[in-house]
Amino acid sequence: MSDKTKKWPDNVPGKYYVDDQCIDCDACRTEAPKNFTRNDAHGFSYVHKQPTTPEEETASKAAMEACPVEAIGQDGE
């Protein structure tokens, strides 16, 4: 389960975030490429844009469900 106290500082502020459990599997970037991106230097994903449309919200929820290690949360600030 994701932990907002362990989220990457790269995440933009808002509801969705990726924490330090990310294994860089690419699932979130595949499901929601407009909202998730990769930190190439350190090998993890993070939220670079919070969803602003119903389509992005649906894609971000799909990304959260697809995450094999539950590193994506939706209770951020």
C-alpha cells in the first residue's frame, strides 16, 4: 500500500503520487502517459501532471490499479 509520507519529492502537488516502493515497471507510464513520467537518473516513476480531465482521472486510476507494488496513492496533498 502506498504511503504519502514516502512519496518521491519529484511528484507535483495534488491527489496522486508515487512513493519509494516504485520498481520502475512502466505500468503507470503506459496507462497514463500524460500524468506519469520517469526519473531517468534514479529509475522510478512519479506524477508530473495531476489529472485535469475525466479521461486523465480514469487513466490515473487505471495506472494505480496496474501498479504491481501499490506504489501509487491518491490521497496526496
